[in-house]
Amino acid sequence: LRQCLSPEPLAIRNDDKHISLNIIDNCELAVRRRIKSEQTQLANPPIDAAAFYDSLNNDAIHQPLQLIAV
């Protein structure tokens, strides 16, 4: 009776876009590839390599570090 009155949740996450693995495993291959590519894009956002390199060469960023080292 307690189990019926207060059942345990099926999902603990509070994420509307989360899809459990057993559902993904049950999908077609094309759907699994699309879901995997969407998750990969979110985990590895594109980076502007030229801007990153320019920021490394920017002396204004490194000046506080040089003051401490002296």
C-alpha cells in the first residue's frame, strides 16, 4: 500500500531533454547517430582557434603574472 501511495520516481533527473539509454538503444541507427551528434556538439562546443591564440599572445593578460614573478 505504501508503494502505491508514494511510488519511487522513474527518473531522478530534472532534465526535460534527457533520454534514458534503454530508449536510445531501442531506436533506429539513424536516430541514435543524430542523438549522439547532438550530445557531442553540446559537450564539445566549437572554438575559434585564431582568437584563442591571439589571447595567448596578449601581453595585457600576462602582465599581472609577470608582476608577481618579479
